[in-house]
Amino acid sequence: MLNLEQVKKILNDPAISDSEALEIRDHLYSLAEIIFEQWQSQRENDKARRPGH
């Protein structure tokens, strides 16, 4: 997980508060988890539809 310093460097916004930066980080991790789970599900569905599986 990215620490606060890394997040603030990536965001490149000196006006952002620490709590806002951490909240953005947490939301992005949640979004990434959802995307990964959807990808896994789609991959399993694709495997199930192939002939011979």
C-alpha cells in the first residue's frame, strides 16, 4: 500500500490535506479491487465457455 508521502507525490497537489490524500488512496484501492474481481470473474466465464472445459 502506498504511504502518505507517496500518495501526495503522485497527486502532485500541494494544497491537498493529508486526510484527503489518504481518502483518495483508499478509494482508488477499492476501485482497483472491484476491477480485479470483475476481471477474474470474466476470465472464469471465458474459460467455462470454451469447448472442452
